[in-house]
Amino acid sequence: MSIILDDVTYAYAGTSKPVLRGVSLNIEPGKVLGVVGANGAGKSTLCLCAVGIAPVAIGGKMSGQVTVDGTTTAGAAIHELAQRVGVLFQESQTQLVSGAPSVWEEIAFGPRNLSLPHDEVVTRTWAAIDALSLVDIVERDPHRLSGGQAQLVALAAVLALGPRYLVLDEPTSQLDPLGTKLVGRTLARAARETGVGVLIVEHKTDLLAQHCDEVAVISAGTIVAHGPAMEVLGSESLPDWGVAPPAAVSLRRAAGAAGLDWGEAWT
């Protein structure tokens, strides 16, 4: 079972120009799939289609098919899909919507809405807090957080729901390097230990190189490369698609241009 995008072409309502063109991808349980591309390439639209928001909630015209564990998103209610697929968009502050008085209550809001037993709600909430090192701010007002803190809290709230899949659009955009590493490790551990399938859209190719099983490159709404993470991120075509290679790749190339081997470059 997986999330499958099969030859998906999508255009927003009011326009005839597709933003996605013939996109096919699988988000498999226990795997982390990274997606990179230039601004405007269609990455956020890909996320909307993967979780069923497009076209179910926002309209537009889609051909092809998206299925979640065999269920076609076009025929499913958003609340049903939300129980299987956790989603985090770039504007994380907009996802802190419970009106809760504290970060702890904000993270617990989702599990409570699933009518889980009290002990299960508490267990899930603390597990998400511990995973993202949020214990120091659990009593803080969710609307008095920095951008990076809000991003971590929003991700914790999604993790506490215990979805089968995570679709994350730039989840580290407001985080410093330490926070970025924390998110990367948390997602990789979740995939490895709980079998959650992860789709992560990111500009930070170092993060993807470290934690993704596969990476897909999207350009002008089309998947132009897809394969093992370091194979794709090591492609010489990456800059042509508006994507910066990981630091290790850049350093290796610089060392080669200087007549040094990779080992010598570090001495």
C-alpha cells in the first residue's frame, strides 16, 4: 500500500495552463521521498494533489489518479484522508488553529479529536514533544512563538495524529541548522521505526542527501529525474533545474577542479 500519483496533470480553477504535467510518484510506507525543484516548479501543488486537497477541496481540473492505500482521493472526503495523511504546509502558523492556551494543548488537540483514550492522547503528545525537543516551551502560548518554534510545534501536532503518511512542504524553512537536523533525524526515525511514509519538499539538499531514500526533481510541473537520493543529487544537471547540490557534492567537484582527490580536500 502507498500513496500513488499516476500520470497526474492538474490546473487550478480559472486557468487552463497545467501546473503539473503527467506526474507519477509513489510514497511508500517506511520510506522518505524528497522532492526538489526551482520556485514555481509545482512542488506545493504536488503536495496538494498528494493529500487530496486538490481538486477535492479547492477545485481545478485534474487528470490521472491519486490513491491512498487503494482509495481514490477524488472519491474520498477530506476528513477521511486527513486520518491517513498528515500534512504540513509552509505557513505553519496557519496550522495552529485550536485556540489552545499552551503548546502542549495545541499538540494534543488532534489526538483528542480522534476520540482516543486519555492515556493514548497523553502518550502521543509527549512522544511528539520529546521527538522535537519542545519540552521547554510546552506551557507557552502557541501564538507567541518564533517562526521556527511554530514550525516545530505544527510538525509535532501532525506527528501526534499518528498518520500513515506525512506530506511536508518546506518543513524546515524557518529553522536554523540545528533545528533542521532535528527534523531530519525525527522523520528518518519515524519512517524506520513506525513505517510511516514521508514525502518532503525541501530546498535544503544536504538534509535530503542525509535522510531520503529517493529524490525526485520537478521542473515546470514535470518529474525530470527520480532515483536514489545521492544519485539524483549528484547529477550535473541539478543546477540546470534550479537546484543547488549538497555541500558534499560541491566540495567534491571543487576538489576535482583543483586537482585534488576527495581525501586530500579535507586535509
